[in-house]
Amino acid sequence: MKQCKKCGVLKELDEFYRCAGTRDGHRGDCKACNLEAKHARYVANPAPAKARARRWQKDNAERVNAYYRERRLDPEVKRRDRAGHLMRKYGMTIEQYDAMLEAQGGGCFICGKPPREDISLHVDHDHSSGKVRGILCFCCNNALADFQDDPALLRKAASYVTTNSVAVEEEIQLARARARALSLVGGGS
């Protein structure tokens, strides 16, 4: 048993970090007090801790890369990370995501494309209210963003595609007819 110099509580020795230079081989402050002081130093000035972490990562780049490679390949970790992202960003569980995807027929709400094995579909949400609207593939989600979620712009784009695709087809046929006529006129002389 040992009394902590900071909190004054009598605790077991395993509640203290080991320290070779001391009489009993343990620090004077308990683990809880030590961690509390370390956290207070970090909150007061995080720059040294961040610099130390960056330095360590740079000095141990291969170890860091191996760690991330291993994590990237582990489906359990991938699913857990995805679940955390969904909860933080959209307030939904992975089960709610799966149910929404199933209700949409297992694919993108707009084009119906199923998710790839390596990339999940995107959660589409209204940027002003944050309300989730559905699950979309990357292309459909970006298309909505490019049109700023504006129904009038989307209608105008749809009208443009339908109107101009017919006009372009007519232009192509007209150009072919001109080329054929010119070849006939040129070939007849």
C-alpha cells in the first residue's frame, strides 16, 4: 500500500506507475492523478504532445503503415468505423442504414446501382435541415450536390437532356444526309 502525494488516498501498489529511480520502484502520484495532470497539460498546450506524436509516427512510418493496412483489411474494424461515422454524422445506426438500403431495393435510390464490395453507398441528406433523404451512389449524390439540390435546376437539366438529345440526333442525321448527297454529286461527275 502507498499513499498518493496528490490526492492523499492510500492505494495498492498496482495503482501507481513503476519508476526505477524511486525507493519503492513506483511513482509518487497514482495513475489516476498522473493521467489527470497529463490531460490538464495537454488541454493547456496541446502543441508539444501533437508534435511528439507526429515525430513518433514519422520515425516509425513502417509500423504505422502496417497498423493502418491491417485495420483496412479487417472487415470487423471497417464495419465498426462505418457505424461510428454514421452515428457521428447522421445520428443513425448501421442497422438503420442497412434497413434503409434494403427498403430501397439494395441499391442507389435514383439509379438502382448496388454498392460495390469495397465502397458503401452514400447517405444523402438535406444540407439545410440535416434530415436524411436516402442512400445514393457516388455519382447520383454528387449530381445532386452539383445542382445544389435545386429542383428547378434538375428539371431544367432533364429538359435539356431530352430536348437536345433529339436535336443532336437530328443534326447527325442531317450531316450524314449532306455527306451522302455530296458524295453522290461528286461521284456523278
